[in-house]
Amino acid sequence: QVQLVESGGGLVQAGGSLRLSCAASERTFSGFPMGWFRQAPGKEREFVAGISRGGRTTDYADSVKGRFTISRDSAQNTVYLQMNSLKPEDTAVYYCAQSDGRSIFLQRGVSAYAYWGQGTQVTVSS
């Protein structure tokens, strides 16, 4: 069973930066695409960024493109989300997730991800 643990969230002022980390318990992590999602109170969980199994292909939601960077270190079973130029609207609980691996293409839908971390809170003040 894959276990994912996020860390790195916190409180930051608008314009600041945070780096989120997601550590996986299983080596199989390296064989699947990974994604970052976020969920604000009263809102549905939404796609933020995705990365292919090899880390060579990435995908970003329009709202974070140019500000966020997803990366992975397969040797350490870790995926990262570098968040720069943070805005108050970025405030949410951020989750990392492992794809179910049923598609060779990166997916943006929640249903395409089989394993989820517990989430880490990111709060951006104005």
C-alpha cells in the first residue's frame, strides 16, 4: 500500500514562496505519474500540477502556470511543488497524489489518482 506524506505548508505573505514536499513509502512511486491538488473550504479539490513518471513532462493549471514548479526525485521517492509569487487565492489544503497508472498521459481529474496524502495547509495573507 502506498502512503504519501506532505510537508512544507505554512503561512506566508502575498508574493512569498513555499516549497512543498511529498514523501512516498513505496518504491513503486517512481513508476507512476504524480500530481498536486488543492482544496479550499467549500470548494472541490482541483488540479494544480502533474508530472510524468520520468519527470520529463509536466502540466500546470492556468492559475499557477509560471509561478509553481513541480519536480520529482525518484531515488528518494519524493515529489516537490515549488510555489513562488503566492497569492491569497492560493490558500488551500494541498495534496499530493499518485496516478492509478491507467493512462500513459498526464491526467487532471481527481478520479485518475489512486493514492492521496493527508494534505498540508497553505495560507497566503494579503
